Amino acid sequence: MIVQWEGQLHEVSEISGNYVLLIKHCPSSFGSDIRVYLKKSQEETAINLKKGQMITYKARLDDWSAIFGLDARDGEIISVG
């Protein structure tokens, strides 16, 4: 399922050579609610992001776990506010 959501950037990480946005949707969450693995074409944009920015993104929901929350793949940054 492809989703387009907006959330607050918690962190930009690099996991196994992929840039990943950790996004917080729920204000009561301690950390992030979803990990968005970005397409390679989005990496340069991701490097310039700052914690706390609002990010609108589109991605394919991939997996869910009680510990890590949601994972999404093929992420694209639509807008940064």
C-alpha cells in the first residue's frame, strides 16, 4: 500500500547503505513511529534535513513490529516545512 503522510522528522540515519527518515506522527511517542527507507535519488535532500522539520513523504508500507513500529520503502520526500 502506498501512503502519503506528513510527520515530524526525528532523525535521518544511514542503515546498510540506505538513508532512512525516522518520522514521528504521534506527539506522545518517545521516538519515531515509522522508518522511511528513501530511494537513492532522495539521499541528497535527506542530508540537508533538520530534526523537528515537518516532512510530507510518499512511500510503500512494508512491515510492522511492536518494537520498531512501521517500515516503509521507496520513500520520496514531497515537501519540507
